[in-house]
Amino acid sequence: MKLIPCPLNGPRNADEFVCGGEVIDMPAPDASDAAWTRYIFSRENSAGLVREWWYHVPSSFWFILERDAVTDEAIRSYTVDELKR
């Protein structure tokens, strides 16, 4: 069984989660169409460390998970408040 470390609920079964994609910075509202197109449609999909949005369905809780995309190992998880610091 694969466990995901939720910062609110602790380690939980991966079946309780949904991945929301990479954490990327949103362009300014007045940014070019090209910048918005890259934001919406382009993803790095790089090997190595990635930061992703994850959603714990039973508790309706969003958080950030850093994981190694090669080994699929969870490195650490943290709340959105910690991302803003």
C-alpha cells in the first residue's frame, strides 16, 4: 500500500487523494496571451524533485507534496501557508 504524508491527517492511503498538478506561479492578470497559454497548457514533467498540489478527499484539504518523480518517493508535504512564507 502506498502512503502519502498529509500535513493535516498524517500518513494516509494513496486512494484517499487526488493529484492537482504542478505548483506553478500564475502570470499577472494583464500578462500576454502567450504567458497565459504556457501557464494553462505547458508543464515541465521533469525527472527529479517536483512540487504538486494534492487533495485529501475525506477531509477536503489541499496541500503541497514534494516528491521524487523518478522513484515516486514523497520527500515532504506542507500547507499552502508554508508555501507563501
